[in-house]
Amino acid sequence: MRPRHPKSKVRILEKAIPLFARAGFSGVSMRDIAKKVGVSAAALYYHFPDKRALYLQAMTQSFADKARALLDVLTTTGTSEERLSGFINRFCKVMQQDPDFLAFLQREMLDGDEIRMQMIAEQVFQEPFRAIEELSKELAPDFDPHMLAISMAGLVIFHLERKTLHLYLPGGRPEHNDPEVIAQHVTKLLLRGLKERDG
Amino acid sequence: MRPRHPKSKVRILEKAIPLFARAGFSGVSMRDIAKKVGVSAAALYYHFPDKRALYLQAMTQSFADKARALLDVLTTTGTSEERLSGFINRFCKVMQQDPDFLAFLQREMLDGDEIRMQMIAEQVFQEPFRAIEELSKELAPDFDPHMLAISMAGLVIFHLERKTLHLYLPGGRPEHNDPEVIAQHVTKLLLRGLKERDG
DNA sequence: GTCTATAGCCGGATAGAC
DNA sequence: GTCTATCCGGCTATAGAC
């Protein structure tokens, strides 16, 4: 249960996250954030030393607990195929339910400096990435596990990030945005690609 | 052969492209561009009505001729497999040789308004996309051709856009940035994934 | 076609009252 | 903790000389 009047700092971050995720660091002003929160711009400086610190904390907040959500489903029991399918499903769902997280991730891959990238890698992706590499080794030992893990992430992420372009490309249909449809497509593509031979 | 002193407008666009591609519309000022070109900011307004127009023309310029480069290799003769492999190779090479194009594309997928997205779709991606859908139908009639085309693009693009993150993820090696290595990986993954059964 | 100068606005950030 | 008022620099864009 969330309190009706959360601490100011939390309220500021809650409002700042979607703004920064959608317009980026230089696309949002402190006044924009203050207006959304319903306070003066000066009030923000009581809680954060400067704009960069506010951005960094907003991003960190948006990334929190994402690693755990992805790891959980990777460490359950079952065949390799079941774990892959479970992971792809969870990944699609997490990304679709939190568009701010996806936008932040895309933004950081474009603009992120070394320090922020290192933080993201260590705090969010390193553990799940390792688990996916292990799964890759089980499923397809003749593939480079690092590249295969990148491929899995890329397949899911690109299906979700191409949303706006999708409207104007031929053959686009509404169900192509359904995370379950995407997960099913990606899993089918991967599994057939991972088994060297199958009936 | 490029003339030693190209028209000012062309010179401005040449300098503006990498700046906008790397920092985005709001991350670059008219003064930044003017400084790179070696003129005053006021001079830019002789050639472009405002900053938005300059950005749009820079983006359009960066996207020009990309459709043709991708289409050429799709319409050559050969088996479906050869055309797929040729396309993936070309796609990787084009994207890697022109990082500004890749950055612009990522940026527009994040920030692009409907008008710009429609322009990109119609002028750059519609024709090659249709050709890839046709190829998908030949190779794997039981897949949704639209989704498969998205998957192909996503695989290539994500391997190239994750460059900065890659340093901090386990198992990353220098050759993972080689476009030929990426193309080979993606082709292998796709072809095994596309054939329903193989020996 | 390019310059200098400048208008007018908006940005981040601070001072000091309450 | 939040306010109003403000500093000051950078921003887009224009005016007018050359």
C-alpha cells in the first residue's frame, strides 16, 4: 500500500521519471518537473543538489528491481526450453508494462556516459545476462553465448521499440503489439534456431 | 569527387549531421553547429528558416540513399538463403559504416513525431521492408512476415547499438563488434530458425 | 552570404523570507 | 520544506551593415 502523501522526494522522482524517459535530460527543464509535481522549481533544489543528480536518481529508481524480476524466472526448474520460453515471456511483459524503463534503457544506450553504463550493467544486467549466457550454453553450445544473449534481448526489445514506426510499415497489425504474441514469435524463432535438428 | 569548397548549405548539413545524431535536437544549439562550420550562428538562418528545418534536412540527408543500398542486394538472383545472407551482411555493413544513420534512427524511434516517422517509413523503409517480407514468406511461410522482418532488423540493429553496454557485460570480446562476425551469427541463428527441419 | 549586435526568452541555480 | 525574487548565462531568432 502506498501512503496517500508520500515523501516529497519520492513524489518528485515519480513525476520526473516519465518526463526524463520521454524527452531525455536536455529535453526536460527543472521548471517542467516542478510544474508536474506542483511545487516551485526552487523546492527541487532542497531535495537534489542539481539537475544531473535528479536525473541519475530518477533513472536508478526506474531500473530498481528489474534485475530480480528477470532473474526469478531464469532460476526456476524445468527444461532449458521451458526456462527460455518463461524468460522471453517475462521479459516481454516487464518491458511492456513499464515503458519508462524501456525508454530510459534506449536513451542510455544512445547517450549514456561510461559511468552510467557501468552502473546499469552492474546493477541491472550483469546477473540476468550471466544466467542467459548459461542457458544459451545448455541450449546451443555451438553458438557464442554472449552473442546469443544479445540476440535474445535484441529480438524482444526491438519488437517493443518499433511501435511508432510500425503504423506506417506494410503488414502491421494491432496484435503485433501484444506482448504474448511477441513472446510466442520470438520463442518459436529462437527454439527452432537453437536446435540443430528437430522433427 | 567532392568539390574542395562545397556549397555552404551542404557544408552546414555535413557538420550538423554528426552533432544532431549524437546529442539529439535539444542537445545541440545553433551556436554549436555554427562553431563547427566556422561561421556565425546568424549565417545559418540565411540557409534554413529555423532550427527544426535544419534538423529535418540533416536527418533526411543522413537517410538518403539508404533504401537503395538495402534494396539492391535483396533483388539480386540466387536462392532465398543466399539473398537472406546477402541482405544481413549488407545491412550490418551499412549500419556499421554510418554510425550517424544508426544514431538518427534510434533517436527517431524514441522521439520522432508522427510526421517524421511517416516520412522515414515511406522514404526509407517501406520498399526494403516489403522485399524482406516477401523473402520471409519464401523462407518461412508459417511465420508472420511482418514480425519476421522486424526480428531480422532487430537482431542486426541491437548487436550494433549495444556497443557501450557491451564493455561491462560478461563475455564481451572485441570481435563481437565486427560486422562480419555479427552478420554470420545472425544469419546462422535465422536460417536454422527458419527451416522447419534440416540435417 | 556573412557579419556584429541585440532583442527577448528560457535555462539552471541561489538568497533569504516564512 | 517551500515560497518569491532574482542572477546570469545561453538559447533562438532578427535587424541591418557590408
